[in-house]
Amino acid sequence: MVSMNVITDFNAVGDGIHDDTLAIQTAINSVPEGGTLLVPAGNYKVSKNPLHKITTGYGTSYAALKIVKPITIIMNDAIFETKTADSYGAFWVYKASNVHFQGGSLRGDQLPSNGILTSRVGLLLQDCRSCSVEGMTIRNYSQGINVYNSEDCSISRIISEYNNGSGIISFNSDRCLIDSCQIRNSRDGHLSLFGGGQYNTVSNCTVTEDRDGNLNQQGITLEREINSVIKNNTVRGFYYGIDVKNGSDSCILLENQCTNNQFNIAIRPGDDGNNLQATSNNITISKNDVTSPRRLGPSAGILVKVGSGHVISENIINKNMLILIGGVRINNNLSLNQIKIINNRFIS
């Protein structure tokens, strides 16, 4: 398998001063399909390419670098630096399969304070198949990683923090895995499954918000998501910890630890305004620790405002902190409003 180096083969500098965009794009274009591109340790300044205009279903953005073929990029201790004021991201992978990133960091020079939530995507996988991103750190973007309309992709061991939108979002993507990631101190659903995806898995992730005054954020969100599994994650510091809304169906929330959220787990119609508000049904909430919700107003370990066919089983819940449709507080196991409440443990 052919392996090439951005410095020794393509004259990239990696000193954080020279603009390495052209050298790295030339390297990406030159590596044969299925080959490997090595990016040694260094700071690589990359700039907005106006030809790399990205259009998705809910916004336009730009990127410095574009990938359209199978390639493995090994970055290890390399840092890619972008300029936040120019509203662009680092990598755009478009209609490609078997693109694999290993290691590295993507950094905007400051936290975005304006622009739509898709104006700066650190790494976008758009219309892709069987791609992976592993061991990367991302900060100061509108979205850290966006897996858009893609299939069978894997996002693992990512640290995505201080973004002005989602740290990681899967939009209308199927059979994707988000595993062992840390998402913190961002906004707009720190880790979000959105847009009609199905059979996705989010597992072993830690999703947290610990900044003063950020009391209205959402941790893990499911919107129009079908047959997906949220398992063994830790979620704390949000208004809604795990937030199921906007017509999700047949999803499973299993063995998560959700504490210190205003509502640790919620099934609700959706946000106010023009955002979609649809009923979610057949959600299974099982074996979660939903104790100690944040008590700064109305709160619950589990809140169910809409839907039918839900199963709530074997969770650990504080007394009076399971609230069902109509505001009914439940402290025992029963069936009510087409919702099964089975073998939960209610504690003082």
C-alpha cells in the first residue's frame, strides 16, 4: 500500500505560520486510492477554499480541504489550525468510501460567536460510506464532526469541546457508531442524532456541560431517530440530559448514567417556535441511573410528555421523579396511558 508524507513529499511546513493548504490538498489528490498520507507532528495552518462550498439540507459552509476517494490520513500529533472569522472547517469528505482519519487535532482560533450552526464544520462526512474518524480532538467550530446522509461510519475516541453547535452530529445517517467519545461545553444538542437516521448506536460516551450560566443546553438528542440505541453513556450538567423528541420511534436508552440534569431523560414533542413537534413512540428506557436531577425548578429523573408504547424498566429513580403524561408522578410499577413501568427501583 502506497504511503506518502505531507512534509517530505509535498513540502508542507507545519510551523503554524506558513499556509499549508495547497501542499496538503496536493498530497490528498496525489495519494493513490486506498493509500496512506502521513502528517507528522506540527501546526498546519489551512485556509478557506472558496471552491469548496458545501450545501446540506440545513445550511451552507466551506472547507479548507476536500477528499473524494478512499484514503487513510494518519495525523497523530498534528494540529490543523483554521481561522474562525473566515467561517470554514478543516476537512470535507464528499461521496467517498473507506476514508479513515487517525489522531490529530482540528482547532479554530476562537469559539464562534455568530453564524448558523453549520457555518464551520470541523470535519464533515457527506454522502459517505464506511468511513471512520478515531482519536481526534476538535474545538472551536459550529459543529465538531457532522456525519451527514452517510452509512456504516464509525466515530470513536473523539474529544469535541467548546463548539458553538453540536460536538458530534449524525444527520439522516444509518448504521453509524459513535463510541467512547467526550463531548463537552458546546451547545445545540452536544451529541445529536437528527434528521431521520436509523439503526445508529451511541455508546460509552461522556457528555458534559460545566460552564457557569449554561443551564439550558441539551446533552444527547434524538430527533426523528428510528431503531437506534443509546447505551452506557454518562450525561450531566444539562437541562435535558437525554432528549427524545420530534417523532423518534423504537429507540432504546440502556444503562446510561444521567445525573445533575434538570430532566435526566425526557420524551417530549420538541422545541418551541418553528421547530418540528411530533410525537415519539415505542421508546424503551431500561437499566438507567436517573437519580439526582438538578433542582433549580421543575425537574425529573424521567419525564414522558407524549407518546405511547413506551417501556420504562429496571431504572433507578428518586421518588416522585418519574413524571408521565399529564404531570402524574409515579412511585410504583404499573401500566398507565399505554406506558409500561416495570421493575424500577424508587429510592428516597
